[in-house]
Amino acid sequence: MKARHLSIIAKKEFRGLFNERTILLAVLLQLFIAMFSSFLMVGLTSMYDPSSLSKYSRYKYNIAYAGNDSAVLEYLQTSPDFRVYPMDLSTGVAALKERKLSAVIYVPDTSPSADEPVKITLYTLTNDLQSAIVDVKLKDVFLKYEKDLRQIRIDRLGELPIPLQVPKSSGGGDFYEFVYGLLIPLLVFMPAIIASALVIDLITEEYQHETLETLISTPITFSEMVWGKVLACELLVPIQAGAWLLLLMVNGIAIQNAGLILLQVVVTSLILILLGALTALHYRERTAAQFIFSTALVVVILFVLALPSNPLNLLTRLAVGTAGPEQWLVLAATGSVIIILGYLTQKYAERGGKSHHAG
Amino acid sequence: MGWLTDISTIARWEVKKSLTMMSREVLPFAIVLFILLVAVTGFAAQSGMHLQDGMYEVGVDDPRVAELIASDARFSVYRADPAILEKNRNAFDLVIMNGQVYSSGTDRAKAAQKTLERDYAKYVNSVYNRESDLFAAYPLWIDVQTVKSELTFLSTQSGQYVQAAPGRKAPVPEGEISAIPTPSASLDFTKEELRQELVKTSSKNTQISRYTEVLSAESTMGRFKTPSQLSPPLPFDSIILIFVFIFPLYFTSQFFMMSIMNERIERKGEVLLSTPVASSSIILGKMIPYFIGMLAICTALTLYVRAPLIILLPLIPVIVFFLANALLIGMLSRSFKELSFISIFFSTVATSYLFFPSIFANVHVISLISPLTLIVLSIQASPWTVTDYLYSTSLFWLTGAVLFYIGIRNFKEERLFSEKPLLPRIREFLSEIMSRKHPFLSVFLLAGFSIPFVFMVQLMSLTLFFNLPMPYSLVLLLIFAALVEECAKAVGIYTLFAQDPAFLTGKNLLAACAATAIGFLVAEKLLLFITLAQISESVFGSILFLSLGVLWMPLLLHFAGVLIVACSLKFWGRKGLVIGLVTATAVHCLYNLYFILGWIG
């Protein structure tokens, strides 16, 4: 196998990609998804953690309080989030319907130390963004009251949980897990999936467009052609994954160990690309190869995700900076899978080349 | 009758062809993979998803606490003496000493604390659930009653908050006050019923349920909740739904795409084209098996998740839309890799159009833009009306139909087997549907039929920008909407120009611009009138779709916009297109600012 031949094939494929401007589509796609996810983040954050938007942090919600006096009323009055109006229940609900209030609370005449629980009735609006936020804020008040009541009834409890004092949270951190534990590994890994689908296209195209004869008649061998295509796809991965990391960083998401992340992605993606190449060599026809490959992909990814310290998990841990030396073990394991797949690809390609020469 | 026989013959061929191809080589592998898939799913369910393992590092002095925290794989737990922990406090996200949690204050630590709080709450609940005196452990219950309020776009137009804070006085309702019965102080359930429910909701502590928790948050207790169960319904269920229903559709439309593409490889489809069968019959015949297949998959899925069968109704236009796009993508792309990229691009955009609005399914009318919201509603057993159906599906029907028409008109030799780049091909496809004899009528119709696409893109941008805080969302929307409209109007003129630059004489240019402007306006008003009245009443709507009031002003605007583009095309050739579009967009924006929002002057 000659390096020069490989680079000729890889260059040819890159030229094809640039000529067709498909690469432009890939860039557009990337931008679109980046925009999409950052909008999603802003939207979800403002919806579920309104204090993140400083503009709204001083907003007071109007609440009607009906029924008997209790500690809840006191908590509501001292809360910076609410303005409480003691009201008649029916009037309160009518005002709620007209959106003059955010919620109505009715507290019954149950003694805090009674055998029965205290049942508070909460009226909110259906299908409303605002009531979702009010719910969150009210939840804090109710939790405080629940704690009080539990304290009053503590003698009746048989088993107490291990006590744990958690400091008052300073807000934020809601989407950390979503970003680092889901978005980053998926986005960074997406180029690998695209590249493996691409290698199928490149190989089956030679079969279906019957351009193979021309290619084989040059000094380039069949297996060199296959490896050249694998190389072209492999080179796309760090470019795209690197672009993702850059985009995420521009969006203000700090990513640690970007270099190591790229290394892991590049190595892991080779598994998928070789799987793609093998499928393509076997079927020599795009529909079947893509179908089998994408089903196999689901199986492989699901299986890998179910393994502890899998490469995708490693991406998360690298990004947050908690990966230890075990990453090199994972890399070695990935490497050995690649060697097996690489050997298989080589054998398959040699056989494919021979049968083609013979036929 | 001949037409129908043709279609059924071609449909039968298509099925036979794909079946023989599939069964020989693919079927054995597919079966093996399916068995593997079942096995792997079982394995994954058992071992959990290990995507977020070891994200956080915690130092603990108490072995009981360590055991408690280590049950969540997201934490790497280190046990050490308090003195050592104290010394290395910054090496950990959280340090727990003597039952007190200390955070290092970084973002990661904040997230770790949130996770810890949730885990701890679950643990506490599991202890309390065993309590014999349940009402000592859970002394407070909230009965959530929801009240319906007329929800309009105006009232929540910013997507944020609506109420202007009133003064010190309690608000007084203007309308009638209907008497609300005083709620009873007792729960309607026995202690044991409540306990079972609590156990059920807190036991789902697996790693997968982290993502799906809210899906089954609906308890049999319905409205009765403990305070900690009181949280907003994050619409994760709709995320899952999207992938359950959309993924197979996307997959199947790939086959259709490929079948079209295969006809074009090495001119294999020439035989088919040389038969006296109309191209519409060929396309319909080839499409019907896939349509039936997709419908069958959806029906099976619906029955499997035990959802009402009515959810098929909103899915049908989505299927048609997917197939129409698959047809055109299959006809347009030159190579497999182009096919892959375009189809990935299309499916991402389409999925986000479908998915984004349905995130707001329980929250806002904007969600009705997506047919999938109707599915979410059906599954929740909330009713929807025929108007809702029209509102969310009409764009899919219309765009699907237009795309099919373009496909049918272009399904012939010189288009299928040409090797031109993508954009010229799209232009050729468009010029095929324009009549040479009646260029102005064609421009008029083209402008009219571009409206459903324009609406789709604009609604997409609305859902995207809707998330941003108020002034930004409006400004971005303003610019983007103007740009989209100007682009759509420019298509007809540009196609005319590309066909024959000499055609655009002064007189023809004016006439074509007028035809475009009128076509655009008429279709816009027509479609608005039928479907989108709800949105068009809001501030957002007034930017997207000129209000229904005066007619000659928007007509003038459309005319001016397209005239600017046409003139720059005439004077600077193709290079002028971009300049023209930018200028026209600027004019359009200024118009909107001035007349609709009244921001200037």
C-alpha cells in the first residue's frame, strides 16, 4: 500500500465534496443546530429558571389568599416574589380567570398538629408559562411549611433519615448536566456518524456508477482505494468536531481538554467508519448498506452506552475535567477494536479487489 | 381507469423490486440485528445508560452518606477523614463533613449540588414512605385546581410575563363572579392509597428515568401532590414522541429517495420513461407503497403505545410532506454523498420545525404550528378542533402538494439525467413549471405558491426567536421575516432573468414585478384568512404577515421590494441579486417599523 495512492484518493474525494458544495450544507447544518440548541437553552432557562434573566428577577406575582390564617400567609408576605392579597375565594378565582392574579390559595382550618394532613387548594391557570413559574416559586414556600409541620409532628415519626444540610443554592447549574452530559457528547460525536454514512456513499458510488473499472486500471489497488476513502472521511471528523467545540466555546460554554476530546472522537470515529466501509464492501449497494448500517449503529451505540466508562462518557468527563488516567485504557480498548476491524476491512478489500479483477 | 391501472402496476413493481432486493441479502442480517437490538435494549435497561458517570467529585467523611451518594453513578465519591477533606477542599465539587455540605462554588459544583439535592430528596422520601404515620411524614398536601383562562397571543406575546403589576390595592374582577364552593379539608384517598402512589413515583430512580421522569408524572392521584411533587411539566414526553413517530418516517422516506435516485443512476429509469405512462402515474405509483408503509408503521406504533388512533390524522400531512421532499431530493442530488447531506439537512430542519413548537404543548398556542402538538394533545386526552387541525396541518398539505407538482412536471429525461450543480438544477426545476407563453401569469402563480413555504420558514423563525427576551426576538424576527419574503418574491424574477436576460425590458420588468406583488399579496391574505388568524392578531403576526386592514399599502411595499431586486438584476446582472435583496430587506424593515410598530416618528 502506498501513502501517495491513499492521498490521491483522499484528495479526489475532498475535491468532490468541495465541487458539489455539499460541504457547505454540512456547515449550514452545523450552524443551524448550534443556533437551535442555544435558542433552546435560552428559552428553557428563562422558562424554568426565570431569575436567570435579571430583568424579571424583581417581578412580584399577585396571589390571593383565602381561608384560614397560617404560616403560609406569613411566608408569602415575606417572600420577595409575591404580593399577597387576602381575598374571598370566589372573587379571587374570578380575578385569576381575568389574569389579574397569578394564583389563588385556599388554606383550611386544620390544626398543624392534627392527625389529618393539611390540605391546601391551589388554583392556577391552565396552559400558561407564567403559572409554571409561579408553581416553582410557590413550591419553595410550601416546602418550608411542610418542614415546619413535620417538625411539629416529629414525635410521631419512627425512622428519621440521615440528616444532610445543603447550603442555599445560589441559582444556576440547572442545565449544566444537559449541556455537558448530553449536548456535548452528542454534538461532538455527530461528525463521526456523518463520516461513517459518507464512507458508505463513497464506496457504493464506485460500484453503482460503475467507475470501479477505471479506478482499478490505474496503479491504485482496490484496497488502497478503500483506505483512501476511509482516510478522507476520517479527516473530516476532527474538522467538524473541532468546529463544534469552537462554536460551543463561542456560546460561552467552557470546555476543558478540547485536544483530548478531539483525540478520543477521532479514534472512536474510526470504528464507525470501518464498520461503514465493511457494510458498503459487503452490499455494494447504497440502500441496503445504509439500512443495515444505521440499524447496526443503533445497536452499537446502545450497547456502548450501557457499558460503564464508555468513550461517550469519557467525552463528558473530559469536557467537565473529571477524567482520570483511565481514559488511556479506554483509548487502548478502542484501538484494539480498530485493529480487528481494520484487519477485516483489509481482507475484505483484498478479496473484493481480486473478485473484481477476476470478474 | 387507465391512469389507476398504471399507478397500481408501478406500485406493484416497486414493491416487488424492493422486496427481492431486500430479501436476498439484507433480510438475514436485518433479523440478526433485530435480535441483537432486543438483547442490547435488555442489557441497557439492566445496566442503565452510562453517559454521565463520574461527572462530579465528592469528598465525604461519613460512610453512610458515602453509600447514599455513591448509589448515583454521576458522583465519584471519595471517603476520607474530615481533616484531610478540609485540606483538599478545592479538589472536590462538594465536600460533606458532619452532615453539612460545602460547595466549591464552580458551575460544576452548583450542578452537583442540584443533583445531590434531588437525590437526597428521593432518599428522604423513600424513608418517609415507610413511615406508619404517613401524615406525620407528609403533613402537607396540595390540591392543584387549574382554571381555564382565555389564552391569546396578545396576553403572552413576549413569551414571558404579561401582567403589569397593579398598585397596592387588591385586583377586582370586572366580570361576573361565580361562587366557588369551599374546598373540603380532607383528602379523598386513604392513607394506603397515597402511600402506594408515593412509593410508585419515588421508586423510579433508574438512570433512564432521569430523562423520562416527567412522562409518567401523571399519577392516579391526579391533583393531589406533596409540595415536592409540585413542579412544572417539562415536556420531555414530546421529545420522546417526536423520535418515536418521526424517526421511522424519516427512515422510510430515505428508501423512497433512494428508489428515485436509483432510476437516475446510469439512466436506468429510461425504460420507464419511454413507456406511455404519465409521469404523475410513475411518481404516484412509486410513492404509494412507501405511503402505505409509513402509515402502517405509524398505526402499529400508535397501537403499541395505546394512543388513540386519531393521532394518525395529523401524521398524514407530515408523511405527505416528507415524501414530497424525498421525491425532490432524490431528483435533485447528483451523487450519494449529496443525497446524504441534503437529506440530513432536510430532516434536521423538518424535525426542529415539528419538534420545537411542541415543547410548548402545554403552555402556549404557538405550539399548534406543529401537527405533533395535536398528537401530544390527543395522548393527553385534551380535545382539539377542526380549526386547530387546519391551522397546524394546512401548510404541510399545501407545501407537499406544490412540491409534488414540481416533481411531476420535472420527471423527464433532460431533468433526471442532467449533471448540473444543485442551484442551477433547482432553477431549472422552477423554470419548468413556468409557462413561456404566459410569463406574467406564471410569476403571479409562483409568487402565490411560495407563500406556504414563506409561512413555514417564518413560523420556524418565530418558534426559534420566541425563546429570546422581548426586544431581541422582535428585532431579529423583523429582519429575518423581511429577508425571507424578499427572497421568495425574487425567485420568480430571477428565474425569468436566468432564462433570458433580455426578457427584462423596462415594460416587462414592471409588469413582472406587479404580477409578483399581486400574487404574493393575494395568496398571503387568502392563507391568513383561512388559517392563521390567531397569530396574525399579535405583534409578532403584524411583522410576519401584514395585517388584514388596508390593502394598497402592503401591495406597494411588495411591489417596491421586488422592483428593487429586479432593477439590480437588470443593471448588475446576477451579482446584483444580493445587493438587491439586502436593499429590499432594509426597505421592508423600515416600512414595518414605521407603519406597524410606529417606532419611528
